Amino acid sequence: MVKHALRSLIAHKVRFLLTVAAVTIGVAFVAGTFVLSDTMGKAFDQLYAGLTKGVDVTVKAKAAYTDLSTQGQTRPLDERLVQDVAAVPGVSAAQGGVTGYALVLDKFGKPIQPGGAPTLGSSIGADRRLAGDFSFRAGRAPSGDREVVLDAGTARKAGYHVGDTARVVFQDGTRSFTVVGTVGFGQTDSLAGATLAGFDLPTAQHLLGKVGKVDGIDVLGDGTLTPEQLRAAVEARLPAEVQAQTGSEAASESSKAVRDGLGIFTKVLLVFAAVSLLVGSFVIWNTFNVIVAQRRRETALMRAVGATRAQVLTGIVLEALIVGMVSSLLGLLAGVGLAVGIRALLSAIGIDVPTTSAAVEPRTVLVALIVGVVVTLVAAVVPALAATRVAPVEALREAQAVGGGIGRRRTVIGTVSLALGLGGLAFCIASGGQPQLTALSALLAFAGLVIAGPLLARGVATLADRGRRGSGWRLAARNVGRSPQRAAATALALTIGLTVVTAVTVTAASTKASVADIVNEGNRSDLILKAAGQGAGFSPAVADVLRQRDDVKTVVQMRWTGAKVHDASAAVAALDTAGIEDVAELGLQQGGLSDFRDGTMLVSSKEATKLGVTSGAKITVQFPETGTHTFRVAGIFEHDSLIGTGYVIPLTDFARNVTSTLDEAVLVRDAPGADPAAVQAGIEKALATDYPNVQVQNGSQLTEESQKSIDQLLGMVTALLLLAVIVAILGIVNTLVLSVVERTRELGLMRAVGATRRQVRTVVRRESILMSLLGAVTGIALGTVTGVALSRAMVENGIRTISVPVPTLVVYIVVAAAVGALAAIGPARRASRVDVLKAVTVE
């Protein structure tokens, strides 16, 4: 049976290659996802290991808790603790350091702001023994308050060389420095994509607002103690709120936090990979179904000469196994290239991803092999079992085309499943706020499409069976109607991809339509200032600049931090207690802004309902730097879209619990009688030189920018789903190739009775278009209903306007028809070249 399986695959090379390609793409997506995440994890492992090389022990404050949103955020330490640590027996050197916000401007005054990575200011340690992989590419260490060193990557982007004057934005303003050196980290020129401006310790402490403080202490032992012993000795001298770790422990902890974050990224990409694999499984299932049907006579002959059912099953399973193995190996190789492509896609939308040499872990190889083989075998098992039921007597019959009726049970089950699924989606649309039921109903509706698909295929064939007798459309429609199961299976591969694409498109369109409501709800401000791009905030000095202007009435600063409210992770905002009513209409339902002061909190009605609290109640908030504090609820408000969270505390309380003073946004109300356009232009001019990273926008501009961000995200999702659509196209090509082989005699007879090659090509091409349209229409219809239901499920997130982008969906249908025509080029050409004499003698 092994020889028979190999000969069968070799004899049908095109079919084999198309089937392999369908699985390879899905496996490549899985492998590429793991390769990319492992490569990024490896890059961070190398980075943190290099930074702690030579460091035996590190000292820092204990975090109250650590999660993905806070990443071990801690309070600075008293600088005097450095001397205490240095005095511990076994310590050769102890060196404190600080880090903070520093945004480098290029030669033209534009910010060097990497997407997703921080903009850091840092002290440069004087003791080179504790420098790890940190090294100078050019120049020397900074000394004094006029000198800076830049990481080599940032210096290159900004166009700076040693001796140039560079401008850097800090929390309290902008200053100019002489570049005296460029630095690197091991073999890389940047700190995992972040920008770095380095200063001597006293200068860094002053610029970063940490005079008399250090963020951490690096310790070098004298060799008399192991790192673990030295850690214990140092920890014995530390206050209770401070901890010591070995250098390797600190590197592992930092790397683990990053890998936990990458885990979410990996899961998102694996969802797209699963869609591609699901589409591929339909292609395989359909392919083996057609193969088994076409080889019924061959299988019957094998049974007649003594082959058992087990041997027949083994032969087909071996074919599937070979396809799966080859697909897995090719997918693994393609995955490395795909990882590079995904990284380029992320970079194109402004997300810088650190990387190093490709990391292909044994787990990745094993998963690729398992996924490729299992998906192929599972998809092929039902057709294989069908082949075992072929009776030997069928060897005496002529080969028959793939066809068959649609059973009553299948019709009933498919129709009921589809009706229940669509009914569930309709209920979700009517009621709103039903995300779980929406997902379940969509799955049930799709299952109904799978089961009832042949009915739909036959319906499409009936609709297309129009026109003059013998026309291309009528012949194509009847070919689809003769084999509705095959046509439906082919179309459903495309349905999967377009269902997801359409659902995402409708949800994105609804979000875009709702953005104006989200931005304007409760907004009384004339201007909103925020950091450009993906910046992590901007200097609070910007608010001071605005308060000095005569054309500005009210300035309210807003900041954000991660915290735990009643032990649940949440975002907590902070606002000035004065002037809120000028820039925001919160829609207070209980309490009042007059009660909003130190030790109090405003809570949205949605969060208040979840917590079961009312005005005057106590709420516990745990900050990562300072631990747990109790706040009294000063008011319950309705409109939280402007603020972006349901928890608001005063800026004074924020400052006591969070080290960072960066503003997330500044809300501005113009002075009475001031010209809005003139005020905006004046503020932009005032900030252009020293704070070019700050965007000044009115409500309509903020809405437009938010909509552009949604379009950008939609483009990325569509690009990732494109692989699933490609798999579906391969399925159409594969089905047509098999169909041409199956109908060799029929095609020969058509040519014998006068059909031209062009007419034969037309029939095959139109059959492909019908299957593409079937997949497109069902996918777009189900995707539209699902997208509307998803939008209604997110009504609490501000999506209150439903928008169905009809022109875009029409384009999808037109493109699907064009894809069907293109997919048929090869099979149609092959059909038109059938040898008439040989074809009419085929049994």
C-alpha cells in the first residue's frame, strides 16, 4: 500500500502540489508565529542578560504587585542606601542609577519616537565593571550638565554625530546638549528599539526629577561570596520595602515579564493561523472526497483482487500522511520567512519589534509537524472511510462523476442549525451586549452552512441555469448542480475567510461611525492635547505654558496608571480637581464635583454597578508602587468615554502614588470671545519648538485621527486574513483540476460535437465564478450579520452607531468573481486541450 500511495501521488503531481500548498500556508502561519515570538523573546533574553553581565546583585524597591500593565513599576530609593550597600562585607562596588522620560529631537526638531518602545533618559555608570554589554561605539562618557550620549540607533535616525548639539525633551521642559558619544548594547545599536539619552548621575537625577534618589543599585562582589550568598548579605541590611536579587534572577524576571506580554501577541496571531488551517482542512476534505469518488472503480478492482478494507483505508491514510509531512516541513521553512513578513507588517504601522537571529525551537518543529499531519489526517479520514465501503462489484461499472443526492436528514439538520444560528444573531442584534451568545450563534450558523451547503449550491445552480440552451452559464450551472456537495465544500473554504473579513470590516465601520459620539460624549473642551503617535505621554510643562496664555480659560491635566480596584486590574485616571466642569460633562448621577478632593474618587455608573457601590462608599485601590489605599466615592458619573476609564482620582493623590508625572492628555477651554482657530494656531506655534511631540486637536480632528487608526488596524487584520483567502483560492483551483480530470470524456464529447476550445474554457471559467460567488455571498451575508451583532455586543464600549459599508462589500463580491475567473485559467486551459479521440474512449 505504501508503493501504491506513492505512485498515486506521483501520478497526480498538480493535485499533490495544490493540496500541499493549502496545508503549508496554515502551518507556515503557526510556525511563523512561534518563530517571531521566540525570536523576540530571545532578543530580550540576550538584552537583559547582557545588561546584568558583571552584576552580582541588584537592589530595588518591592512592587506591591506585578502584571502586564505595570511591568514591576516601583518607587525610587533614597540615594544614601547606595553607601549602606557598599559597606556590606563581600561588596566590591555599589552603583546607583536612574531612568526616566527623555525624548530626543532630530536635527529638524522632529521627535525620534519608536512605535511601542519607550523613550528613555538614563544615568551612565562610572564603574565600567558594572556596564555589562553596554559599550561606546564612539566618543566618551558624559560629564556635567551640558553633555549627553545617545544610543547609536537613535543617533543615526536623528542624524547626530559626536560634537553635534542635540535637543532633548524632559518632564519639565526641553534642553540642549553636546553629543559626546554613542553607545550600543552587545551587537545591537539600540535598547530593544527604545531610544536612550545618557547623562552622568547628578545630571540625570536633576533632569529626571529624582534628586537624591536612585531607581536601583547594581552590586559587584569581591569574589569571597557566591551571588546567592551576597544577595542574602545585602538583603539583611535593607529596609522591609526593598529587595535584593542576583543578576541572573533580575534578568530572568525582566525577561519573563516581556515573554508574558508576548504570549498575548502570540495568541492573537495563532487565531489567524487557525482560520487558515480551518480553510485548509476544507480544501483537503473536499480533495480527498473527489479523489475517492473518482477512484471508486479502481478501489473496487483492488477489493476484487483481494485487498481488505483495512488496506484500502491504509492506502488513503498514507497519502494523507505524506501530504501532511511534506506540508509540515515546507510550512516550517516558510514560517521563518513569514515571521520576517509579519515583523515588516508591524513595523509598517509603527510598531518596532526587537529581533535577533531566527529562533527555531524544538517546540516549533514539533507543533508544525503535529499540526500539518493531524489537520490532514482528520480532514481525510471521512473520505477514507467512505472508500472502504466500495463493493467489489462496482469494478464492473463505468466510472461515474462525483454527485449524489442530498439526504433529508442533512437537509433538516442543516436548515435547523442555520435558522437557529441566524435567530441567535438576530436576538443579539436586538438586545445588544451579548458577546458570548454572538460567538456561539455565529458558529452555529456556520455549521448550518456547512451542512446545508449543497442546498445552497443547488439553489445557485438553479438561478444561474438561464439563457439559451447550451450557453456557458447553463452548462456551468448544471455542472455545479450535478455535484452540489463538491461545489459547496469548495465555496465554504472561501466563506470562512470572507465571513471573518466581513465581520471585522462591519465592526470597524461601526466603530468609526461611533468615534464622533465617543469623542464628543461629555466633552466640553475646545482642544485636546495628547502625545503624537504611540508616545507614552508628554511633559507636564505643556500645561504650564497653556496656563500663561490670555486666550485660554481652563486647563485640565489628565494622567493614567495601572492599578487594582477591589483586587481587579483596572486603569485609573487622574484629573485636576478645579475646572472639570468647564471641559467635561460627566453626567453625575450621585454626589458632586464639589466633593471631589484628596482621598476621594469618581466612579462611572457601569463600574459602580459591578462593584455594588454608591456615593460615599469606600473603595480600595492598590498601586504597584505604594500598595493599597482607600478612597471615598465622591460621585457616580455616566459619561466615561472622554476619560477612557471608570475610575478617576485627583492629581494630588496620583502624585503620591505614581512616580511618573507625564500627562496622558490636556483638556483646554478657550477664553470667552476667543477665535477657536486662532487659539489652536497660537498654541501649536508656542509648542512647536520645545514640545513637537504634542498634538493639538479639536474634536473633529481627534475623530478623524481615531478613524485613521481604525483603518490602519483593519488593514493589518485583513492582510493577516488574506492568507486564508489564498488557501481558499487554491482550493478552487484544485477542485477545478480534479473536475477536468473527472469530466475528460464529457469534455471530449463536447469537442467532438463542435464545441470550440474557447467555449470549453468559458464553461470551466464560469463554473469557477459560480463557486466563488457562492462562497463570497454566503461569507459576506453571514459576516455582515455577525459584524452587526458584534457591534451591538460592544455597546458598553461606546459603539452605538451601526454602519454596514455596502460599497466595500460589493467590492468584495466583484473581487471574488474576478478571483474565480483567475483561478480557472490553468484548469480551463487544460480542459480545452483534451485530446478528443483519447477522451471519448476513456472508460
